[in-house]
Amino acid sequence: MKRNVGYVWRLREVMAQHQVFTATELVPLLRERGIDLSASQVHRLVSGIPERLSLQVMAALCDILSCTPADLVTTTAENAGVRKTATDDLPAPLANVAKLRPRAARILPDA
């Protein structure tokens, strides 16, 4: 069975809990930890949902905000629904399938 997985990026919420309200406040704190990101990069990190994030940046954010990666990223997973056919037809029952099978050929000698 297929599963749909996703995540929620909670950096802005965790920042607010630690009285850090803007991306510009975060830039020097990251620089103190060896992470040199521009103000626009940090703004995108705070306001958007990153698809990729280096573990160094994650570790620095966790150190700054005294949190764990699980506090910054909440994951979700659920079973994918069963796909319906284009016409929404049900498959033929097994009894009908037997009628469609070819019959064995009988070869008769020449007369």
C-alpha cells in the first residue's frame, strides 16, 4: 500500500516562543555559529517551507532556539486511497472469466 508523507515547518512558531520575531534577528545568531546566510535566505527559511536544509543549519537553529529537530519539523504519514478506474467499473467476477477462456482444440485425423 502506498503512503503519503508530508511535513510541517514550524520555525516561525518556535522562534516566537523564544522571543525571536524577525528573520533579521536570526542572522547574527546564525553567524555566531558559523552559518553565513544572507538576510533574504534567512527570510525565505523563516517565511517559507524548505525542501532541503543542511544539517549544520538545522543544528544551529536547534542551538539558538534550545529545541530539537522534532520541534521544528512535524511529520505526517497516511495511507493513500485506492485508485478508482476511469469508468469506475468493478472487475469481472471469476465465474465470468472462465467463460472467456479458449476451449482446447480437437485435432481429427484426415478422413
